[in-house]
Amino acid sequence: MEGTSIHVQEEMLLAKQSRAEGNEGRARVCARRAAGTAAGMYLLERGSGSLEDNALQSLMKLSELDSLPERVQTAASWLVERVDESSSLPPEVDLIQEAKIVIGFVESASDS
């Protein structure tokens, strides 16, 4: 799983770089991939995931778990939310921050 953790870190770095370059669409994609990879690790460790699941599928499965803390479930739900016609989400939603919440939860769950 170490390689997967590195992949999560790389995607988050790309998300931050993309935002700094003014490419919010790419930042959202990278944040989703990072959180989805982390979600996939979490689900696999608990026997709920599949190696065939992509990042979005893992996030969808994670967002449907009743056992998650409410804030993590909300973050996962925002990460699978579709953007509107103008390619935007509500202004209060920052997918990089939401990804950090999911990743932080997965890391803390893996440590225990």
C-alpha cells in the first residue's frame, strides 16, 4: 500500500499546483483521484472494495457508508458531486479541502 500512499500524495501535489496555475478543473480531478485512491485503500482493508474500482467508484462507495463520521461522509459526497453547466460547484465547496478530510480519515483509520 506504500505505493498507493505515494500516489495519493502526488495527486494532492498536482491538485495544489493546478490551482496555483489557475486550472481549477484539473485541480478538482486530481483531488478526486487522490481521495478516491485513499477511499479505495480504506475499502479494500475492510473487505468492501474491489481492485477493479476506480477512484470515483471508491468515493461513491465510501460516501454511502453509514459507519463514517458525518463530516467524512459529507466530504466524500461533495467529491462525487457533478459540476454544473459552467463547470463549477457551490463557492463554499473546496474539493482539495474535502479530499484532505477523506485522506486524513483514511490515514487515521489505518493507524489504529
